[in-house]
Amino acid sequence: MVETKEPETGCCPRFDPEPWDGKMVTWENKLFVKDHILSIFHIPLNIDKVMVKNSDMIRGAGASDPDNIGLFDENSLFGTDLYIAVTKELPGAKMERISGTFLMKAFEGDYKSMGTWIREMHAFVKSKGKKMKKLYFWYTTCPACAKYYGKNYVVLVAQV
């Protein structure tokens, strides 16, 4: 789960789905920087600006989470809340703590498969005898890094 060296792209680390796929994790007050991305019908408009701003702030403060978790809460057709895991409070940033039990499932492919992945995630949660309370999306790499690595992984994170 932990990336220990500088990513070969200089941007996103290569993602290994094995530690996350089909796993259940429990977080108790896991610390995140919270921000908001503008979108139209779930198509992000300012994601680059928001990600660069937060990444620079987090790296500059030495607060990068080793698992590189970034959760997207697609809570509106016109906006998405973003939660980036950090190791400490950052002055001037909006902070959020998330607690709960989460089932995770990794998917690989084009974003056009998202509807299928969501249906598969609902079935996966049900197969574990759980009920989904909330669903987050973890886009593990930016599009440029996904192209470089030849894999586009998305982890669906269901709070149960």
C-alpha cells in the first residue's frame, strides 16, 4: 500500500490494486484536506487547478499520506467534494475527519464503464451482507499518468 520512492512520472505513483481490491478497512478519524471541484453533469471543470493547489500545499507541509488516497464524493451534478488523505492538520486548509468501515473494490478501464462498476460495487457490498451508506470514488492516477502506466485504476470505496 505504501509508495516509498518518487513516482517515475514525477506526478502520480504507480498504483497496485492488490492491497485494496476486495478489502475492508476501518478508519477512526482519518484526516483529510477537503476541497470542492466544479463540474457539469459530473464532468470536472477545475480539477487540475484544485489538485495542483492541494498537492503543492500538502507536499510543502510534509503531510503526504503514504497511501496517496484521494476520495471524490460525487454528491451533485454540478460539484464534487474532494478529500485528500494527509498525516497532519494543515493551517489554512479545510480539514475533515472520516470514520467508519469501508469496502473497497478496484476496477481498471475507461471511465465510460463507471455505471457498470457502480452496479458491480452494489452487488459486491450486498454479497458481503452489508448495506452501503455512501460511495466514494478514488481515481488513483491522473489521466496522463494512467496513459503512461497503461492502466487506469479506479477504486470504489463504499462506507458500510
